[in-house]
Amino acid sequence: MTDAALLDRLLDVIEKDVVPMTRAGVEKGNKLFGAAILNKADGSLVLAETNNELENPLWHGEVHALKRFYELPKEKRPPTGDCIFIATHEPCSLCLSAITWTGFDNFYYLFSHEDSRDAFAIPHDLKILKAVFTLEPGGYAAENEFWKSYSIRKLAAALPDADRARIEARIAAIAKTYDELSAIYQDGKDANDIPLN
């Protein structure tokens, strides 16, 4: 796939597979983080998931996706090295570790830690990275011996003009949807018992 085709596919999955699940989860009181796993070879969806912290505080979107991935029958579960991992939001320290321990060699994310803090009023990722690991925002190694991470927004900004404008318009539309989901979550979060809500 070309860079633009890959970004279109990642955004398709976020829009059509992750957002509907996330909307249902947010309406129950979960946070708005989601994830999906694709086959590298053809971009086909292996599975999509969303945050399920009401069931278990560890079921962040990425970790919940990984749980479901490993619940697939082994013969239907592609090797992680043959997969693309998508996170709607830059993974927190828990999710970074889970992606690493499960053997994925990549992940793509749409919204940054700063977006989680500033646009979605969920500052815990950056607070934990600073308090526990003494890392400033962006302080983890985005490329290391285990995986390479990619910001969908940064990749879009590097596209040729026509593709860039089209992809950035898609990202803006998705961001508007996430603003709506964030408002729903923020309005109801005091009614749930999620730690660090």
C-alpha cells in the first residue's frame, strides 16, 4: 500500500470498526480509547476493540484488543509480526508494555498523549509517565529494538498536498466525533468506579 492508501485504511478502521464499539462503550461509562489489529499483507481486519474499564481497570482499549486477539483460536490468529496494530490514542505505559510483551513490531496512533490530556481531559498517561518513569511528554523511545511507532497525524502531514488535505480532512472529522464521545464520557464519569477516571 502507498502511504496515503495505508492511512486511508487505518482511518477506515477507526471510523467504521472502532468508533461504533467505542460509542457503545462510552455510553456505558467507559473511556474513549480503542484499538484494532490488521493483517499487514492486505489490510484486512483481524479484530477491533474498545476500552472496557468498567469490567476491569486493565482493559484499556489496546489491552482489551490484545486480550481478544489471544482468545482467537490459534489457527485463526496471525503471527503478531504479520500484523499492524492501531491505537486511537497514543498508548499509555500499560499499553506500551502490553504491545511489547505480545510481540507486535509496530503501532500507529491518531491522538497523542497531549491530546488525551488537553482535548479529552484524561491526563493520566502523561502523569504516570512523569511520576513513575520520570519521562517528559514524548520521552519514551518511539523506535526501539521491539517496535516502531507512528503518529498518523505526522504521517499525514508528510504526504503530497492533495493527499495531505484529504487525509487531514478525514482526521478532522474523526476528531470531531471523538470530541462528542469525550463530552459523553466526561458528563458521566463521576457515576462509574473506574480508578483514575
